[in-house]
Amino acid sequence: MKYGQLIIEENEFLIIEKLLNLNNATASKTVKNHILKLQEELRNATKVVAENNMPKDVVRLNSLVTVSSQDGLWEKTFKLVVPANSNTLDNKISLLLPMGTAVLGYAKGDVILWDFPGGLQKLNVLNVEQELKVTK
């Protein structure tokens, strides 16, 4: 892990905690397991930082992320979003889906070991791009 632990921006941390708490009660068993794993990671292995200290290569909400399987058989690029903005046809993956919970807080170059519905998989984080902020 590039930074030694997951890194989450402080305002996004609060949003994510609320989403996890709200969805834990209503989620399917598979999603609930991923929510519980992410909650555990957020409690035990996360550094919460201010916006100005957030590394640009860390996956956060609205990041454009490219990952590949460890064996190189597939590669996927998607935007990590809150559940309300999720649309798999547009490659917008919810934070609460297994792929979303797997990549949150990791950095470009990290290798992630995650328990997906199809079994344990290693993912490579190939690239992370941040959404440009529009200033008014």
C-alpha cells in the first residue's frame, strides 16, 4: 500500500459513514458483507485528511479509476460515485458495490486483495484521475 493505509478526505468520510449506516439495514447479504468490511477498514486502517492534504492519486468519490486483474486478463475504467449517481452503463460505480468498496482510499500503484462475490481477487490500481473542481 503506497501510503501505508487508506486515505479519505474528511468531508467524504462523513458522507461515506452516513451512507454505510443507512444502507447497512436495507442491503442484501452480499452488499451488507462489503459494507461491514469497508466499515472495519474505515475504523482500523484509515487516515482522514483535509482536502488540501489529499493526495491526487488516491481513489475518492468522483475519481476516475482504472483497475486490472492481477493476471492481466481484464481491465476496467469507472467513476466512483454515491449510490444515487450510480449507472453501470455509463461506468459510474457505486461506492456500495463490491468494486466500489474495494478501491476506496487506495492509490495508483496499489494492489488490492478483496473478497468479491465470485471469490478472492487481486486488483491493480493502474490509474486515478480526480474530477476538476469548478470555481465560481
